[in-house]
Amino acid sequence: MRARMELFARIRRDARVDGLSIRELARRHQVGRGTVRTALSQAEPPARKIPVRASPRLDAFKLTIDGMLLTDVDAPRKQRHTARRVLARLTEEHGATELSYSTVRDYVRMRRPQLDADRRQEVFIPQEHAPGAEAEVDFGEVWVILAGVKTKCHMFAFRLSNSGKAVHRVYPTQGQEAFLEGHIDAFNTIGGIPTRHIRYDNLTAAVTTVLYGTNRRRTENERWLLFRSHYGFDAFYCQPGIKGAHEKGGIEGDVGRFRRTHLSPMPVVDTLAQLNEKIREWDEADDLRRISSRLRSVAADFTAERSLLRPLPAESLDPGLTVHPRVDRSALITVRMARYSVPARFIGRQVRVSLRASELVVFDGRSLIARHARIVARGGEAVNLDHYLEVLKMKPGALPGSTALAHARSTGAFTSAHEAFWAATRKSNGDAAGTRELIDVLLLHRSMAVDDVTAGLVAALRVGAVTADVVAVEARRHAAAGGSGADRHRVDQAPVVEHRVVSLTQRRLTDPAAVIAGLPADTRPAPSVAGYDELLTLRRSPIDSSTLKKEPAS
């Protein structure tokens, strides 16, 4: 191209300076007259014409090949047509035995990008979103190392369209309970509700049937209808499939951004509640960023938008799915193929359960009787030792091998202090009586703080008085001295004289090495009952019968 441009420059210069004719210019520069005329008419040489190679044998099959390539648009990436597969189908289905592989390959290589470009020529119109009017919601998959196990979870994402303020929460499921709970958490976080509508995919948690057409009609879930009516907002459903992704592009991009920024690599947590606490901090930190070319941060735009939101209703709606299972003989209820314990006194009765995204709450009428973290694994169990204490007090021999004790140990509720107390009291009082003493200690947890009971256990073990009464006394003393159960705002009081618990058993120990440190030696004389024996001896002088005065007969 550069050589032709220099040739055109020389021809134009000779014609301008020397005034040569077209014939002379053609002879001097050894080019055709047509080239000279072109150079004199324009300074830039025209692009060379690349001859198009005709392929008459392929012309009859071009529409067929285009149809194959169009079906690849929605096909999985690994199941699309290759040029070799196109040639094989043409040979088998259309009898194109005279086509060569190179001819088909060159056409597929040229035609596939053209068809993709034609498909992507849809024009998008920039939109303005009024403050406080619109929001977008979506779910995204995330993987979490949960309690040491790689677990697939689902992230609920809510984003205000104007300011870009986003709220994210991770749940073990993307069912309707997680869908509703995510909305409630998002509304409480932003302090209001969008006034116009919220944009959604056709999620099964909200939509039961998609009625295809231009009016975007949907058959909505009844509980979703109740939820929208209670909080007072409208739903806008995007077009099904990939065609509707651009209608809520803000949340689509936000899910990927948040996942790449904060969840890569996979977070390692013990519980999803712990992960969601971290996510709240990340959301607050993200408010300081600026979106694209905006002049102000997300937090600044949200401050102006917050006052335009519709206020929250006075009462919150329970997002849980309500079921009514019956308590079996093991004080367990079965919900979604998982079993949960309730207090043993409800055996045989029907209870009301609110199944939520991250927990399960059990009611007897309006009274809360049990609360468990939700179990997603099929066949899992959540058993609380406290629900069986009254029964175990009558059957102490069932405690060592009970499932409730195994769960308490695995969760850390049954601590090493409980283990040490149990071993000491069984050695001192026997297996049955010692286990009952332990159960009485476990019952203290219903009315006292864990730290106070633990302090009571340690104090009782220190002095060797392994009874529930001693634990209760020491636990109350720990709370009164400023333990976890003490009132942080109490007024100043007079100092309390502490009286330590002393074990009489230790007093009777004859081995000085066995005496607990700080306990003085007992040097008192052995007790005697001689003084009491003297009181039992009646010392009287002899009585003379003659001195007795006889009374006259009546």
C-alpha cells in the first residue's frame, strides 16, 4: 500500500511540475493509462480488489449450513457444530458427496461471526431510574467451605437502580423462604421500599406459570402475592431466558462483581450466620465506591435516595413456610426430610413450624418452644440435649449413649467442665445419683448464663464438692460479682463478704498432701459426748420411807 501511495505521489508531481500528458506519464512510470487517470483523480490509492473465489457446488447448501450454525446460538458450547460435523451432516442428510472439507471449513469460519453479529445487533436504549422508585433482585450460586465441607449455597442480591446500593445474603437454599427472608433483610437494611416496582427473573419462588406474550402476564405464587400486598410494591418480570438479562443488567453485573471481589477464594466459615456478618461489613465498605463514571459515591447517592423510599409497614411478615408436623415418641419432628427435637412434654402433639431460610422455629400455639439452625442435608438431625433433661432425670442410664449428648458434644454445648464434673460426681455419688446431679446442673442453663454456670462448675471441682447445689451457689456468686449474668447498669453497693465453699470431705483427709491449697490443717481435738453422758446419769440420795407423810383415807 505504501509503494502505491508513493507511485501516485510521483505521478501527480510530474503532471503538476512538468505538465506531462497521460501517455507520457504512463511511459515514464511504466504503468497503464488507467492507473495514471486514477492517480490524477485522487491522492489515495484504492484498495486492491481481492477476487472472490466462486464455489458453485456449495451455493446449494449455504442456507442449510446457516441453519445449522443458527441452532448453535442456544446450544451448549461443547455441543456446537464443527466444520467437520457440518460436512458429515451434509453428506449423510443431503447427499453432498462432492464437497471438500476445506470449502466447508472456509465458509463456516467466515459465516459464523457474521451470524453472531446479526444476532447481537439489538439496540439498547439508555434508561434513567428515578430515586427511590426501582430495584432489582436476583440469585447467584456461590461455593463456601462450611464447617470444613465444600458446600454449594445461594446468594440473594438486592440493588437499588438509582444509587446502586446493594444488599447481599447467602442462604443454603434459593427456595421461597430464602427469597422472602432476603427481601425483608434488604428492606430493613435500606430502611424502606421502592415506590414503583422491583425487577425479577421468572423465579419459581414468585412465578408458577409464564404466559408468553407482549403483556408479560404471569401466574404468581399465592404466598408471594400476600407478601407483595403486605409490603406494598409491584413486581416487573423480565423476558424469559437470556433475552431478558439486559432488562436488569445492574443486578446481573453486581452479582458477578461481589462474587469476584469478596467470595474469591471460597470463604471458610463455621456457619452461614458468620458469613453473613462478614457480608454486612463488605456491603458497607462497598458503599464508598463509585460506579462507572459517576461523580459521587454509592453512599452519597443513597443518602439522597433513602428519604424517597416508601416506609416499612408497622408489622413484619413471617417469611417462613408454615407446616404442622406431629411429635413422635423420640420427641422429634420431621420437616423436609430432616428431623428436629422439641421438648419431650410435647410427644404425640401437633406443633406449628415456621421453616425459614436459615433456621426452623417451632411454636405451640403462640409460645416458642424450640429453635434450630436449618438442616439442608437429607436425613440430617438437630437434637438439643435440653429437650430431654426431665426424661433423663428419671432414666439417668440413658444419658451416656444418647444422641442428644453426642450432638451437645459435637456443638460444644457440653464442655470439658461438664465432663469433669460428671466424672467426679459419679465417682463420689455413684452412676445414677451422679448423673442426676449433672442433669440438675444442666437445668441451671435455662435460667443462668453459660459463663456463670461454668464458673460454678470450676469452683465446685476446685473444692471437691460435686453437687448441683454448690454449683448453683457459686454460679450466683459469680453473677453477683460481675459475671456475664450481672446487671451492667447496677448502682454501687457495699462490698460483699465472700464465703468460700469448703468441702467437709477434704477436712476428713488424713494425707496432708491431699489437702487443697489454701485450706488450713484441722488441729481441733476430736469431739466428745462425755458431757451429754453426765446429763443422762440420775444421782439421788436414799429416801427414808418413814418420813413420807401418809394421807388419811377418804
